[in-house]
Amino acid sequence: MGEILKTRNIIGIIVMIFFIGITSGCSNDSNGMNKEATTQGSKVSFTNIIPQDAKKRLDSEEKIILLDVRTIEEYEAGHIKGSTLIPVDNLKKESENSLKDKGMPIFVYCRSGSRSLKAANILIKQGYNKVYNLGGINDWPYDVEK
């Protein structure tokens, strides 16, 4: 009986460590924390935004650019209504022509969050100052259009 209790305690500890690792290590860090990028010697940052906050702002504010940085194939398979497509690989070249107002809020998203993070840093380095990383469309709980 004592061995069974020891085994259960060890398994419980392993499960708890695993759970803590999963919940803290795999977070997409969309809690509003700022991330810094360096541009011309000074630090500027973008802000992570969660889907619920983004949706509220998109529904109530007119001047927000919703930027999808996935491929055209991904965009055509489903995107957030009102979004503009500029694939992250084309962003450096196309942003100056397509995103004229560097002071307008830009909500950036991709499939899972890694390309939006890259895109947010590119935009900050190009002088855009209201950049929000929405993360991935996979986490978007609202309708998408095709």
C-alpha cells in the first residue's frame, strides 16, 4: 500500500510540472504586454491584443487597419472580415505603398502568431507607431469570410 501511495504522489508531481510547463511555456503572450524592437537607436514597441479586445475595437472604431500577413491561399481559405492581405515576405516592400498613415492603429494577424510577431517588428522598424499583434486566426473565435 505504501508503494502505491508513493507512486501516485510521484505521478501527481510529474503531472503538475507538465501542466505548469504547458500553461507557461506555450503561451502566445497575448496579455497586452509590450514587446520592444529597436529602430535607429531608440526603443519602440508593439502591443499584443487579444481577440475579444480587437473585436470590440474593430466594431466601434473606424480607423483601424486589420492586416493579414499570411499567404494568398490561406487568405482565400478564410480571413477576418475587413482585413487587408500583405504576406509577411512582401511586407517590407509593400507597406510603404499600402499603409500610408504610420499613425493609424494596425492589428496584425497570421495563422498561429509567429508571422504576425515578425510583421509587427517589421512595421515598428519602419516607423509605424500603433502596431498591435493579434496573433493567429486560429485563436479568433468569431466568424471569418471566404
